[in-house]
Amino acid sequence: QAATTYEAENATISQGAAESNHTGYSGTGFVNYDNTTGSYVEFAVDSPTAGPATLTLRYANGTSTNRPMAIAVNGATTAKDFPGTGAWTTWQDSSLTTTLNAGANTVRATATTANGGPNLDRLVLGAPSAAGTPV
Ligand code: GCU
């Protein structure tokens, strides 16, 4: 199965904004989460089959403080750390395995600290990309 890319700037954004002032993103930009607990990006993910799947979030965190998020797949939440990447222009992949339904799924990435989330470039369903390589 080929990987499918969902750009964060095209997803549903609550308490955040699509921006493009730090280079290295794929698509037309990334989401800058508001620096507040509860800010989120929600992706509508279509899966051809039910079963295990790899989700890869590409992000940048130019601070030295972790920006943890709750990753909710159809409402079932996993906590993920998004530590500093060294610069806002340095993007890294962070993957998790989950279980998807056939057809429509929601994947919501919600900031769990007052710093908000990292800058979020995209979600890839399927094989993770080579780190840092725009698709
Ligand atoms: C800076 C940076 C933003 C980032 C923000 C943050 O303002 O330019 O892209 O989102 O810090 O701390 O969240």
C-alpha cells in the first residue's frame, strides 16, 4: 500500500494557524499551534482496510522543551512526546502504530501543555518517509 500524505495546513485546525515562515515543510506550509493546552489539528484519514497502520507525524520544535500531544485515533488516545528538533526549520518524523477502521477515521493531535504543540507539517499514513525528506 502506498503511503498517503495529509498536510496539516489542509486539516481541521482549532486554536492554531497555517503558516509558512519556516522552510523545509511539505505542501504549502505547516500548522503553528497556539501556545495553549487543547489546541489541536484533526485529520480525516481514509483507510482502504481495517487493521494495524503506521501514522507518521512530521514536526519541528525550535525550543528545548518537549511539546507533548495526545494523539486520538477515533477517540482512543496515545500520549506522544515531541522533543526539540534544534530549530524551527529542522523537521523530524515521529511514528506510532495504531488500528484503523476501513473507510473514515479521525486522527486528532492535541497539545497537552500550555506551550501548545510543535509546528506540525503533515501526517503520513503508511510507510514512514525518510526522515526530513519532503514527499
Ligand atoms: C516561534 C516560531 C513559531 C512557533 C512558536 C512557538 O514564534 O516562529 O513558528 O510556533 O515560536 O513557540 O510555538
